[in-house]
Amino acid sequence: MSNSIKENIQNLNREKIKEYLLFRDKEQQELFNVACNVRNNSIFKNNAELRSVIELSNVCRQACRYCGMGKNAEPYTMSKDEILERIYFLANLGRRTFLLQSGENISQNFIDTICECCQKSLEKYADIKFVLCLGNLSDEQYVQLKDSGATRYLLKFEASNPELHKYCRPNDTIENRIERIKKLIELGFQVGTGNIVGLPKQTLDDLVDDLILTTKLKLSMVSATRFIPNDNSEFKNEKIGDLDLTLNYLAILRILHPECLIPSTTSLQDIKNKIDGQLKGLLIGCNTVTVHDGTPPSEEIKYNIYSKNRYIPQEEYCRKIIKQANMKACAYLI
Ligand code: SAH
């Protein structure tokens, strides 16, 4: 059974993958075991990358209907000094990988600030890695960021079905988003992309198409978050994404991408039912955990992509689940 699961997934057998997405109980455990073995036998073995996120700004020109960023919140943008102070503080504690994330803010001043922060910190700490997640920017801005020393960029396609994409992200198109992802790859970034599982109107076939799209791109990182109805978003009354479906999707993603970093995100937490979804993510093949210690606490509430009640993991918790998953925390893996 295990061999055929792996084979059917790697052959992109649509009907089988749809079956696997719905696996529960014993069969689901079998899928998880296959995925976990794929990771442990990969170049990464049982190492997990522990990184910090710094949420730079909630200013955004998109209007993604699932996202609450900047909605019902005062706009904020961290200054150069605030960003550098945070990076140096965390770097002195030993952190080496920084995810710089923000709304899609194309202001040249903002991009200049980020570039300066990357350059300055790399002069001070040569072994720091920057992962940028700043949305669709111009070719020139991507080049500028690359030249400032950032090596990785995350740009999720979110939903590969063109209609679903337009419905969720009315200010963009899937064609444009994919074109931006390809541009980042062409410029030599280590690129990550992915989707959201459980979006309103999303079908199982859409999820298979999302998986297929990830295999067509030269990726270093790949991800899936569970859809969380954000109180400040247009989708606030929609149903939360199914946790098992998301875990199955992530396991399949791991089997398709043995050599990619895959994050276990806070969207997997089920506080109400006391399910530690982030630990589960690590047990089924994920290998990246993000510590939310980079954003000034005063700004945290203004930067809410998931929900104001979202779980905000600190280092102690991240190290605990990495240990529980029989993994080893690392400063970076790529
Ligand atoms: N402006 C950047 C960063 C967006 S936030 C960009 O466009 O890439 C980072 C990720 O959070 C998004 O790519 C999206 O996949 C995820 N996200 C946002 N809101 C979400 C929600 N309600 N549920 C699940 N994932 C969400």
C-alpha cells in the first residue's frame, strides 16, 4: 500500500490523489507515515528550520477576501531603525533566518528601507538568511531586493483555478501571479509558493490542480495554510478549512517535493478542540517552524492575516514541538 501511495502521487494520478485527500483513520496514518519517511530520507533528514517573522507593514494594495491584514486597523510601517533593532536583537539570541513579511506595499521608499536593512544586517552577520514575502512587486524592485542580499522569496499562488483566484483575490489574476513567481525564479531567488486549503467554493479537483501546479515550478519551498475565516475579512462568515484535509494535502505535498522546505503554520492550530495541529504538521513531513517574535507587540494586533484570536507561537513552544516530533532545530536548512 505504501509503495502504491507514493507511486500514484508521484505519477499525479488525479483520482487516487482525490481519494488520499479524503483519507481518515488508519489509511490517513499510512499516508502520513509515507510522507514522514520521505522527509527523513531526504537531504533535510529530521532537521527543522526555526525562523523568525517580522511583519513589516500592514499597508496593502490588494483586497484579498480571505485576508484581514490592515482591515479595521491603523496603517503601520516599521521604520528602518525598528527593523534593524529587531533583527540585531534576534540575531544576538542566535536566530539566523528572518522572514520579512508585509502587505503588498509598492512604495519605493518602503522597498529601499527593506534593502538597506538586508544589506546592513548582512554586513554585521554574514550568515543571516532573508526570506521575503512582500507580494507582487516590479521586476526592478525584485532585482534590487536580490542585490541587497536576500536569497529567498515566498509568493503563494493561493488558488490555481482562475475563477476561484479572481473570486478570492479580485485585484489580481492567476496568470499575473504565476508570471511574478516565474520572474522570481528567473532572477535566481530560492522561491516558495503554495495555496490555501478550504477556501469557499474550492473543490477537490482544484486542490489536485494546485498540487500539479507546484510540480511545474522550480521550487525550494512549498506550503499550504488552512483557510481561517478572519473576523476582519470579507470571508468572516465562511466555514473554516478542514484540518484533516489540510494535513493530507501537506503530506501529499511532501511526497511530491522531498527536497523543499515545508512550513507547519499556526493555521493548523485548533485551540477549541485542543489539537496541536502544528505539531501534527511536523509529524507528517513539514520541516519549518516560524517563531512570532519579530513583530513589535504593539503592532501585532494590526497585522492580522488569520484572526485576532490567532495563536502566536514563541520560541519555547516551537522548540518543544520540534523535540516532540523527534526533530532537531536548525538555524537554516537552505
Ligand atoms: N502580501 C504578501 C503576504 C501575504 S500574507 C503576499 O501577497 O504574498 C501571507 C500568506 O498568508 C498569504 O500568502 C496567504 O496564503 C496566507 N493567508 C492570509 N490570510 C489567510 C487566511 N485567512 N487563511 C489562511 N491563510 C491565509
